Amino acid sequence: MRSTTRPTTARCNLTMYMGFLISEPKSSTCTRLSEVTGISHHSVNRFFQRELFEPFDLFNEIKTSVNLIGGTLSVDDSVLDKPYSKYMALVGHFWSGKHHRVVKGINLITLYYTDPDGQHMPVNYRIYDKSEGKTKNDYFQDMLGEVLTWGLKPAFVTGDSWYSGVPNLKKVKNYQTGFMFSVESNRAVSLEKGKLQQVQALDVPDDGLEVWLKDFGKVKLFRTMLKDQQRHYVVYLPEGNFNYLLRKEFLSIHDHHWQIEQYHRAIKQVCHIEHFQVRNEQPIRNHIFASICSFVHLQKMQAADVISNVYKHQRVLYKGVVAGFIATFSEGKSCLEPKFQNSVNA
């Protein structure tokens, strides 16, 4: 984060921009923020250019709101769609699970943490930058090492099949942490030494099957069905005793991992993470940071029972405005009449 030597006099700051992102229903642009607040749109542009937010700043935002010990740490990535961008930094072509094809956009890789009490928030992130010469797996290993250094002590690390390569699994194992990763149906395992089989060919009971994962070691294999398709997961325990790891425990870990999918949906639908028109790298990074922090703020509101879920905020926010418009419209009056405008401003 940018360090300051004296109190700031900036008219646009992170708190203002976060409030704008979670309240504006459609147009999250600099000119729109200028229009609704009365500040110059140049002030908003200066905010984007001035700040230097980093992933550690995000961790500082969440560390007092979750139990840092014993939870589930999940990794996944999502593409922020930018199909019409021409000169925008950080934009590339990535596989999208939403579109089921390669699309143009910005790739956001996130570590998402669910604590033993069910509170869940993002704890670290990376924006894929081709110039750094790293893969998504490199980013994952970097982020994992960082959060453990910062004080996070998860019981499990989870991810989809993209992150289930042997180097990643061994990295998690070396940290003496359990894991649950999805694996492709042709992943090789063995029940007997020297006899490899694909996981799809095995008869896997509900409570899992102990197998030897090729090039790794002993794990427990589980199978689920989603949309008439088989999915396979390998679970590792540092102590190596799988007798108490039954389907109930597996499903609990799986449910924690699913929180990151809901997070990706929410930051796009509620926090405007895709909706920006700045082009340079640092403004883009600052916008994405602010969007993620907006989600964190909504999660804190939900934990405090201020809202029931992150989607409820905007529904409540505009309830009175919509009701006032309907009443004025039903009376046959113009919605632009001073009476209605005063009710909206109030």
C-alpha cells in the first residue's frame, strides 16, 4: 500500500470507491462516480493512478474477521470478460468455465479461506501477467507460501484438477497440510504395486477407496456425480490414517471448497469487478482490489446479521426508491417532478 507522510487531502479514496461499487446498479465508471458525488472525475482517475494496493493489504482486511487456524483454503481462477478491449493491460486469452471455450479477458487467481465456524473470505490473489513468465500453478505456490507466512494455518488445501499436478500436491504435503483436489478421470492410481489403473475404471465405495497416486503416494479417492458426470477427488492427510475420513467428512471439505465458486459469481454480479473502463495496469489492479474488498465488506455485514446475503444489499437499498417511483407513476405524474426527485434524494 502507498505510504503517506501526512494526512491525505484526496477527494476520492478506497472507502468511497467501495461504497460506489456495491451501491451503483449498472454504470461503475469514473464519470458516474463524479456525477453522483459531485467530485471531479479527475479525482477518481488520480485515485486509480495514485494507490498501490497489494494482496497483503487484503489479508490485513480479513485477518481479524476469521479464525486463521484449522479451516479450508481453496484455490481457483476466473476470467473477467473483456471481449471488446484493444489496448487494455493484462488482457489475454484464457479458458473460461462459464463459456466453455477460450475467451478474451483478465485472469484472476484467488486463494479463498473458509474457517471452522463457516466464515469465508478471500485471503490472497494474483492477476495473471504474461510478462512475469509464470503459470497459474506458479502463482498458486507463491500465494500458498505467502499466506502461511502471514499466519494462516489451514487444515486442508483444495482445488480443481487444473491445480492437482504432482508438484502442487508435493508442495502442499511439504507444508504438513492435508488436501482435497479434483483429478481427471484418466489419472493413474494403483491398488497393488506396479498395477496402474485409471480412476474411472475403479469401483469406488461411498466412503472412498485408499489408493496409491502415481508419483505421489497414498491418498483416498472419492467419486461424486454432477450433472450426470462422474467427478473424482483425491484426499491426503498428513498423518496418513484414513480410517476416520468417511464420506461425511469428504462432503464437508467439498462444501467448503464450493464457497470459492459462489465468490466468483458474487464479485461479478454485485461488486462490478468486470465493469471498468480504465486501460493502464495500475488502475486496473486498484479497481480489482477495491472490488474484492467490497465483497469482503459485504461478507462482514452478513456475519454481523446486517444483511442475510451479499445479494440482499442492493435489493434493500433501492426498495424505497422503486416504491416511490411506482406510487408517483400510478398517480399519473411525471417521475421527474420535484416531489419524486426529493423522495429519491432523501
